[in-house]
Amino acid sequence: MTLVTQPAIRRVLEHCGVPCVETVTADALHRDCFCVAVDPEAVREQVNGLLASEGAPRRLTDAHAHLFAALPVFVPEHTIGQMEAAVRALSAAVATTGFVDAALAWAPPIAHHDPGSPSGLLGFDFHLGPEGPRLIEINTNPGGLLLNALLAKAQRLCLPSLSVPAASPETEQLAIDVLLDEWRAQGEHAADAQVAIVDEAPEQQYLYAEFMLFKRALEARGHRTAICDPADLSYVDGALRLGETRIGWVYNRLTDFALAAPTSHALRSAYLAGNVALTPHPRAHALWADKRNLSLLGDRRFLAQAGLSQEVQALLAEVIPSTVLVTADNREQLWATRRDWFFKPAGGFGSRASYRGDKLTHKTWAQMEGQAYVAQAVVPPSERHTGRDATPLKVDLRCYAYRGQALFYAARLYQGQTTNFRTAGGGFAPVLTLVNT
């Protein structure tokens, strides 16, 4: 970007005439470097321009004021390497028969249906600490990829001799390649069939703009695409339909992971009959995103029994924080040591119904009884300062990946217990790789 319009950002740039730090490390830069990577307002306006050109009914509004952060997150090159190794190791572990059998044992029945494709796009969320990256959770419908790709294109490298983007300029094309690869793996469907991007009340979703970006990218590749609610779909004469139009492929952004809601009935029927390609699908969620699986993937004894190498066992045991199922037998002990744990529902998403132990009340703890929860050892996130006297923001790092290969990195800056888009100065942040550190 060549022009900075926001007064606050302009003032920051006016103070960047001298080196920010003496020794270039990620910690030092996060503490003392306030060079601006992007102008968030300009990126929002760019997204709004794209939405307007597509005739979208909604724009980014004041509710999206903190969707994009101005400051970058710096990640050492060797840390990127550690996360990529973890993604490869996890892919190897999830492919084993022992893991599949164990994960499906607590999964809903629909997860036993194998549509023939591996998973769809995955999001691996890490906290970065002094001992290296730690995997907090895995998501099968991770939002933000194309919005972050837009952010990456707008970033300005404030240390061009030391940092390079931890992103590919072809990210949008890679994302569409993933969808097409998944759909092809699930079989050929009618050539004239349309693509549907499906979510509940899609126009009301916070990341609706991203649906429009996917629609535009799919249509640029020759695929007619609609955005709809699952209730708008019908299953008639062996075909999933939106009105009179046959739907052959669905990009699934629902959080109804097992397609159990009444509004998902048509999609569920077509999927189980093999009459529509769906990504991500219920089996992928069961194998990757059920948080109970982390109790297996971080257990060296289980990994050894599954036939994983010593190297993979050691790597996963290190990168995955201690995770245990909450049971009647250990509830008393977990309550007594609750400050050491973060409690998450097995099938949760977006940090809903998740509780940091030191914030957990007796009433909430009682309400959790009988529900499927895991306790994960607390791993404090790293921090990113946004000004000399400002309260530092917490950092989560997300690796978008497919078939064991990392595709893109993005960060989220926030305050509070979990990630959100309500923090001034927070939101999605560009990731820069510090070379040779």
C-alpha cells in the first residue's frame, strides 16, 4: 500500500525514523516495533468494493471495525518449520487404523460414512511460547483464509532485509484447488451442477464477506456458485436442489457438524446417498476436530500402539498440551486443580462454552456435568504490544493446511479469555517470517 490514511497510523509512521530494536528477535519486535503492516480501514474498503461489485446485500460495517489488525506478528523461521513438522506428524497419526477406530468410537454414526476424500481445509491453532509452538485445537471449517490472503497482499514489509511473508501469493488459488480436489475425490457429479456455499442465515454471518470471496474465486474457475441456508435445499429424485437448480458440490460452513438439525435433512440425505460432494464432511470433523482426539494424539503410549515412529511420538507428545477427558472419576481432581486447565466441549467451536479454569464458577461446573468435555493444560499465548503504554494483546497463530501440507499462516490478536473481533487494535494480523532466527 502506498498511502496511509488513518491519522493514528500516520502518527505511528512518523516515529519510525530509527531502528525499533537493537537485537532482532520476535519477542523484541513484538514489544518495541510499531511499524505498520497494513491500513485496516483501507483493507475493509477494498473488501467492500469487492462485495459491491458482486451485488452482495451486506458490507463490512462498524461491527467489523476490529476485523483486521494493523501490526504484523513475527514468527522465527525455525518455528514455522516446527509447526509444519507437527502438521505432517498429525496427518500421519490420523491416517492410522488405530486412531480412526478410536476416534470413531465416540463419534456420531454419520461419521462412519466415508465419502472418499480426506478432510478438506484444516486450521491448526497454535500458541507460541519460549519452548516452541503448542497446538491448542484443530478446526475443519476454519474461517478467514481468503480474508487473510487479502490482508497479506496489502501488507508492507517493515524489515524487508530480515522478513518475508509466511504466505503464498497464490493462496486464493490453493484454497480453490483444495475444494476441487475434495470434490473430485468424492466422485464425478453432473457437469452442469452448481456449487453451493452453505451456512445458516449466511448473510448474517460475521464472515459473510469471505463467502462472497469464495463465490467469486469459484466462478472465476468456471463453477456457477450460490450462497444459501441449508433450509433452502431440497432432495428430490436423487438430486440435491436449490430451487430448480441441481447442486453437485457443497462447500460446508455449517457448525452442525453431524448434519443433525432438521434444516440439514436434505443435505444429509444427499450426502449419505453419494449424490452430492461435501467438504468438510462429518467424518472429517470426527477425525480431526473432536477435541477428545487430542487426548489420543498427545499420548505416546497410544501413538506407539498405533504404529507411529519414535520421532512422531516425541514430536506430538511435545507439541500437544496434556489433554484429558473429563469423567466422573476425575472431576473432583480437575476441579481442585482447575487453574491449570482450560475446559472445552468435545464438539465445540469458536470458543463457545469453553472456560479457563481460574474463571470457572461452581454453577457452571455443575452445569457441565454429564456433558462431553476435555481439560487441556493451560498454555499462555504470546503477546503483541501495539504501543508504548498500551496493554499488550494476546496472539493465536493459525496454520491452514491440507493433506499434511501447510498452505498459509495468519494470526489473531485479542484481549480476554478467547479470540474475538472486539478488541481495539486486534483482529486478523499478517504473519511475517523472520529468516535465519
